Amino acid sequence: MTQVTINNATRADYPALLEVWEASVRATHHFLAEGDLLLLACERI
């Protein structure tokens, strides 16, 4: 069994985490309009 170490995110990780968040929302929340996505994007920061 492979051991996995989980570390807390740092500020340096935020850009990559936000990219993953946006890609996953776009892939799974087709019911949201572009304007809704922009509002959510503003709230995530």
C-alpha cells in the first residue's frame, strides 16, 4: 500500500487550486450561466 502525505495548502498553491476548482465547476455545473460562474469566481478569492 502506498503512503500518501497530505500537506496544508500555502499561498503558492492557490493559483493551481483555483484552476482545478474552475475546471471542475465548469465540467459539472452545466446549469450555471457564465455570469454565475463569474460571481462564484469572485467569491472564491
